[in-house]
Amino acid sequence: MFRTREILCTIKGDERIIKIIFNRVKNERDIKSIGICSPSYPGTFHYPKRYKRGIEFLKNKGFTVVEGNLTEKEGYRGEISGGARDRAEEFNQLIPHVDVIMTSIGGYNSNSILKYVDYELFEQKAPIFIGYSDTTALALALYKKTGCITYLSQSVISNFGEFEPFNELNYSYFKSMIFSKQRTVELQMSDIWTDDWINWENYERAKKVNKNEWIIFNEGEYSGTLIGGNLDTIIGIIGTEYMPEITEDTILLLEDVYTDLGRVYRNFTTLALHGVFDKIGGLIVSKFETIGEDSDVINDIINEFVGHRNIPILLNFDCGHTHPSCLIPIGSNITLKLN
């Protein structure tokens, strides 16, 4: 099924160059408050200690935290934080009152609230939205409907409820993207990363860390609009009114959790059937959490679907379910330089 291809690993000190540069949107507001919503999974109920660690972490950074009305509620059978209208209303209620709206965690069902979101109010008040994993659906819909830049992939529980050093590494990306005074931000690769899965609630041991490396699949340089997020979630809204248009101007970013080859291959096939890979001007693929010994699977899949395209392609990026996770702006102009 797959063809093999030699790819270039790039680590610090390598003669090859990787540059990911974002043109920042000027933020006029003084960011002081963060509202927390749960548009998908009731993580505040299942992981109360980690959630509270995340809240205290943000408070210690100087933010006022406003918790949504679904906080600590079990929701529907412990899998969905509330009815679709209830989850949308929690989000809508936060819009006029905070500078940033951040999701508590991801899940599987944020696409069900999209038709109930108050896009007009969001465009008017323009808070910064920061989502994670399944809430890719909300981030993409907000950008599509309002033109407001939205952000992925961080959340209270997953990123700021994490133990050191990764909570601070995650925050460093948050700070550089949200608070930088510069017109552009160039992402720097962390020396280490992890996807070690251990107790989320209580500290048992330090996570195992790996030496980091980003991988150049195709060399080249391209500037365009960044669109993307969680692969499985994108499949759930592609072809609908909530999915931004993919064009030749698009640099596509994909991240996910690895379950099996069949599911990943199916999702890439769906994107291909929508003509996505025949249009994009560049591609960034993040590390897939828990992929382990099957890491070459992603390389082979990329070669199968995009190997024929002469576009810059970066693999093994840090965004999504592994740590640290870069905060990336959906709808922003980005320059991807790989050579």
C-alpha cells in the first residue's frame, strides 16, 4: 500500500533550517481574564484535581478565572458535559465577560453545539478563543463565521494542569503567541517532548522525556493561511458550513491521537476525496500521541497521499496531545520555510 521515502531529520545544530513564522494579529485588549468552558467532555468532573491545578496555575500567572456553569457537572452519562444547547449557552454566556475563552479539555462532541453558538456576539466582542483536540470544531467554526483568529491546541486540564516542566513549557508558547509585542513570532523547537501516559490526578513520577526532532519530509518555502487542528474532528465537519475553505493559499496542520492504522488511513482518504491534498500549499503534521513503535506509519501515509506534491511538508511537529504543545493561530498568515 505504501511507498518508502527517505526523509530528513532536523535537530538543533543541524545544518538544515526549519522556520515557522506567524504574522500576529494586533491585540488591542489588555488580557486579564480567562473564561473556562466545557463544550465537549466533562473533564472538570472526571479530573477535578488536575483541573484545579490548571486553574491555580493560571491564577498564579495573574489571570482572573471565570468558570462556566457546567464546571464539575457530570453531564450526560459522564461522556458529554451537557446537552448541545446547554454547552453552547455556557460558551455564549462567557463571550461578553472575559478577554479569553479557553476550553477545559477536548472530547468528541463539540461539533454538536456549532449551530447554537452566537457568532454575531462573538464577532462583536472578539474574545480570544483557545481550544484543544475535539474543540478544533469550534475554533474552525468561529474563524469561518466571524473571520476572528482562533487558537489551538491548549486547554486548562491537559496543558496547564500538567506537572513541571511541561506546564511551564506549554505556557511559554501561550505567552509568546498571545503577549508578544513583535509583529511576527517564530516558533522554536523545545529540546524535549513526551507522550508518557501516567496518572492525571496525582503525581507519581516524572514523565519520561524524549530528545526532540522535527522532520523535513519535503523542502521548500511557502506563505499562506494556517487552517487545521485535530484530524478526526476535521473529518466531522468537513463539507459543512462550519469548515473554512481549503485553497491553494492554505497551509494545513494536522494532529491526533493514534489508535490504529485503519482509522488514520480512512481519515486521510476522506481529506483526499475532498480534494484537500491537491490544493494546499504546505503541510504540517504533529506527533501523534501514543503512536510509539508505529511512528513510521505517519511518514508512509504522508508519502502515499502527498508525496507527489512539490510543497513544503514538516512532520513530528509539537502541537496537540503531546507535550509541550505549541499554541497555533487558525486563520493567521504563516511562513513555512524548510531547507
